Amino acid sequence: MKKPISWNDFEKLDIRVGTVVEVQDFPKARKPAWRMVIDFGPLGLKNTSAQITTLYDRENLLGKQVIAVVNFPPKQIANFLSECLVLGIYSESGDVVLLTPERTTANGMQVG
């Protein structure tokens, strides 16, 4: 387990639900990844990339709701600017299993 953080530290994270609306190949990534556009409702569309090609193909991702941190600064990944971090769980094999809401919710709703 990592070192405990304060409640104030947790409150600094802006974690929201969004729907994947676009998925593209990302051939310039070091490891196989998808480039995605996620609709966060009132926050707008945000770009991200995710190394999830082993478990998810385009058809599985389009329309899927995911959980992401939306207030990290943008990060340059190869020739692409990532604007949010999609959250997932590392499986025993090292693949990432996406965190998703149990039920459909409005895009942009905050996790807390």
C-alpha cells in the first residue's frame, strides 16, 4: 500500500465519467495503444491515449463510458497531446481493465 494521503489531496483530483466517441490507431506510441476522444458533457471533448489494445478493440470502446482524471496538465505522447488519464486496473497478466460505471450516467458526472 502507498503512503496515506489527506482528504484534501484526494479532493484535488477531478475524476469524471465520459463516453468514448472516437477511437483511432496510434502507430507512433512506443507500446500498442489507442488514441481516443472522450465526451465529458459540459467539460467538452478530451483526447487521450490508452495501452488497452489487448483487451479492447474499436467496437468495444465506441460508446463505452469510462472513468478518467480530467485535471492533469496535458501530456505530449509522441505526436499526440493527451488531455486526461483513463483509469483502469492492472490484471494479473499486466493488461489494463477499464474502470466503468455500473450504470449509465450523464457525461461529466464527478466521482467522489
